[in-house]
Amino acid sequence: MKAIRVGIAGTGMIGDVHARAARAAGGVITHVTASSAMSARSFADRWDAVAVEPGDLVRQDFDILHICTPNAQHAPLALAALRAGKHVVCEKPLAVSVDEARALRDAVEAGVVDAVPFVYRYHPMARQMADLARGGHLGALHSAHGSYLQDWLLSSEASSWRVDPVLGGPSRAFGDIGVHWFDLFEFSTGERVTRLAARLFRVHDARSGAAVSTEDGASVMFETANGVVGVVMLSQISAGRKNRLRISLEGTERTVDFDQERPETISLGSPGDNRELSRGASGESADSRRLSFLPAGHPQGYQDAFDGFVSDVYAATRGAEPYGLPRFGDGLRAAVLTEAVLRSSEHREWVDVFDDDVRFDLDMLPAKIADDGHPSVPTPAELRK
């Protein structure tokens, strides 16, 4: 079977994660690009690839593009790749607005695979949680709660391109990590959030001497179409919390709890029995077993979840239909939720959240296309202008 040829745009930490997952799935990394020629060459040397200019990337001969750039560059790059007939894996957020995300979803043509790395779905025990919830083993779901907490921006001196709304989009904490929590909730339960009330907060109005307008954290209350109620706390300034996504689903018979920092187990509770279920234990679901690459007792983590996601993407390019593969429609859903959170916090009120099935005029997507028909991908400096 011919190896999938891979292009990667963006060479930061997440670019390396994508590259490792691509290799693990049997892909061959052929072309890379970055915001600087030096970064592109260094990354290309590590992965035995060719470094190219950003505007030349989609002209190259490869099968699938992994987009790992700052958020504002996602839509132009993804649209250019789709127009070139390439499969696309685009980091979340898929785009920095609902209109852009909708346009990208609508640009996907038959035979082209599109995917967004909502990879927490790919922890085997997260799948076990989902199978319990969807299979009715919790009874009737009535509530959910949880958090996603980090501390990498705790100091006022900590900063990155993510705090800049021009590069990262209008929402930081919710747009960056909150969408992961809600994707895992909706995927695991089959529920859809229909109303929410959000409060964004910011502790540091300046970082490294520069004014900041995006949020450090958020609290969100929500309701679903079936009457499930929930509350979530999100923060990038919670001291000692590195990447703690925790979700609890509560039903009329049982409660199940998953903690991403302890991904090998879930907690299952009932009035007469509280248990910790481990990966590989008896009763593990078929979907959980499918994503277990290592024998029980050999811990799997974030990179393994990412490897499982990319393996499913590449299988889809060969005609498979993997269960649970997050697509551009899921990226659009995240954009819809983000916009609702921003609107609710601004107006201090509950707002409705609608499923988005409106088709969109691609000509309205603000992608920069050069006269020769090839994309001219904006650099961070150009985006700030």
C-alpha cells in the first residue's frame, strides 16, 4: 500500500506532535513550511523533509496537509489545500469565526478527508466513558460538570501569539481549551448544548508589557435539548494544573468520571458500588480496545491518543469510515459554541446555541489568493497590520 505523503505547515510543539503521529501511522513527511526559513529548515532536517516557502506549499506533490500554524492562518491555508485537492488536518480552532469555519466545511468535496484534532476522544478510557453513557449504563443522564485547567499563563510575564486576538482569535481560554471539553461532552453523550450562560474573566490586563484583551478563563453553565444541565470551569492561570481536563457525567443510576491527567482509568459510581476501571480490564468496550496500542499496565497518553486520531484520518483517506473521527463539521460546532460564549459574556445573559446547517458562499472567505491562483499565506507580521 502506497505511503501517504504528508505536508506540515507550522513547526512549533504541536507540529512535532503531528509529525510523530504521521510517522506512526505510516506517513512520509515530505514538505514543511514555517513562519521563518530557519524554523522550516530545522524542522525539515529533523523529519527528513524539504522546507518550502509558505506560498509554495500546496503546489507541492503530497497527499495530506497538517495545519499547525497560528489560528488566523488556518482558514486561508485550509481553503488553498482543499482547492488543490488535498486532504486536510487542521488544528483547532478550525477558524477564528463561524463564517470562516462554515465556509471551510462547505468547501470539502467528495473524496477529500477533513479532520480536526479533538484528540481527547481518542483516549481508550474516554471511549469507555462514551460507550457507558451512550449505551444507557448510567441511566438517564441528568447533569454534567467538570473543568479544564492549566497554569502556563499564570504569570503576567507569560505570553505567546495565542494572547493576541489578531493571531489567536477573539477567544483564548474557551477557544483554545474549552472547545475540547464541550467536544468530549457532546461526543460522549450524544447531547447537544442548546443554551448557555458564560462569564469570561481576565486577571492580567497586560502580559510582558503589552495590553491583553483575551480571557484568562471562563465559567459556563449550559442546558441541552434533552434537559441535561451542566457547569464547567476553564482556566489557563490555575497554579499547579498542567492540563487537567476532567468531566463527570451523572445519570439516574451511575456517575462516570474521566480525568485526562490520569487517562488510564475512569471512576464509576453508584449508590452501592464505587469502582475505578482500568484500561485492559474485563468489560472493556470494543471501541476502547481498538484504541489500545499497548498491553495493560503500559500507560498510554496524549501522544498515543494523537497517534490514534491520525491513524483514523489516514484510514479514511483509503476509504474507511472510522467511528468518532472529528471532521470540519465538529470544528464548525466549536466555532458556534465559542461565538455563543462570547455573546453571553458580553451581554451577561443566557443565549441560544443552534446547530449550524446553513451552506455558505465561499467567495466570502477572506483567504488571500495570488494572481496566479496560488495561496499567499499571511505571516504573523502581516496579520497584525
